[in-house]
Amino acid sequence: MTAIEATKSKSQAGIARAGRLFVLELSGDRIHSMNPDGSDRKTIVTDCRYPDGIVVDTKAGHIYWTNMGIPNLNDGSIERADLDGRNRKIIVPQGFTHTPKQLHLDRENGKLYWGDREGMRMMRANLDGSQLETLVETGQGDEDARDQTKWCVGITVDPKLGKFYWTQKGSDNSGQGRILRAGIEIPAGQTPANRSDIEVLFDNLPEPIDLEFDVENRVLYWTDRGDAPRGNTVNRAPVDKPAAPEILITHLMEGIGIALDVTGDRMFVTDFAGSVYSADLDGKNERNFLYAQGNLTGIAYAEI
């Protein structure tokens, strides 16, 4: 019996898994917590500043999220709170990251990773915001920032290989999007702008946004915006062998966030039209269990 089959068997026997979803509502500047079917929904944080990415540190009992701020003001930030939204604290203050997007937690090494869109950077810091680093820099200045092919958005980390993956969106409906990979440490003597270890895994994508990584099975999942048939989809592909991306879910309304529950063989996806979807990891049994909930961005799943 596989781990997934065992999990389903336990569920059928009445042993409930205490999973929880955390969802960002950009239009309301709020963070919601709910059961994986949308029930028991609670608003736990208000007065965010255009929230976009969220992660959960179950061991420490914290959530972390990014506030994009207003792009032309360079006033993005990263905050932390308890799982119930209390004890809110600024981790990375305004002025240190431009437009932070998706966030990734490397709990083992005590690091937060994120994409900085108009900042055209991939960044990292300790969980308290110290030791702020730029890992990749794709451009500088206002002129470069208008080039959406330089915009860094999604982020996930591969602990086995010591690498991280990120998305560069590309212009709207242009098919210029890319997913790239590099080492979590900059090669000696190189800089974020000229490092030589960057690999392009996939290109000519619609508008890749958020990334998640199934570490056990070595599979990358991501959302795409842009025109159909390739855009506004959920995709996956293995990272250790050449393979074309597989489209799992279609017809999203500006797909943004994605979260995996690998043990439970399911994923959760948000879109900008206010829907939250669940589906098996192969895209089957898709269910839109919340809709018209404002403009939704990041989503995280955690066993708590």
C-alpha cells in the first residue's frame, strides 16, 4: 500500500487529518484561515498592504506573508504573526524589498526566500529578517523594471540538490514566461547579476506565477496566467529528466496561488476572480469550493 493509499484508508476509517488552508485576499487586504473544504472560515489578519505570498511555520506556530505595497513607491514588506493572526510583527520593513511576491520557507536552515517583481531580484533572509541577501538580479532601474520578462515572481527550493527554482513572468499573453534554476549559494567570485549557474528549465510559457515542489517525487507544479489554451492553467513537470509540462487544470480566471498536500494526494489553487479549487495531484476530481471571494492571491496548506 502506498503512502497516499494508506492516508485515504485512514480517512475512510474516520481518522481526520487536521489540515488548514491560509488564503490571501488582495482586494480586502486580509488573510483567511479555513478547513480544506472551505468550512470554518475565519479572518485572522486585516489591514495588510496588498498581500501576495504566504507560508506556514507549524513548528514555531507562525505565518509569514509578503505585502507587495504600491510598485512605484518601492514599499514592499514581509510580516509574521501567530497562526491565529495575533502578535503581528514586521520582519522585512519597507524599503528593503520592492514588490515581494511568492514566499518560500526553508525551515531546516531558517531561511525565507521570495521573488521581488519590480525589484527584479530573487531574495533571501533569516526568519527574523536579518542577513538579507540578493541571490539573482535580472535588471536595475526604472527602464528595466518596465520589462516584464525581468519580473521575478514564484519561488521554491530543492533541498536535495541545493537549488532554488523561480518564475519570470514575461509580458501579458506573450508566451515569454520562463522557469529557471540556480544554486542556493552564488558561485565564488560571482554576483547576483552575473552568476553563471542559472539554468532555464522551461521557456515560452504564458505567464508562470507561483511554484510548488513535490520533494519526494521530484515534480514541480505551477500556475500560469494568460490566454487559453495554455494560459490560466495548473501545470507540472519532473525536474530530473527532460519532459514537456503536463497541463492538469484549465480555465482558471487569472490563476495565482498553489499549495500541495502530497500525503493527501491533493492540491489547492486560487485565482484572481476569487475562487479556491481543490484537485488530486494529477488534476482529477477538480472542485471549485469557494468562488467570488474577492481577488485571491497566495495560498498555503499546513497540518496544525
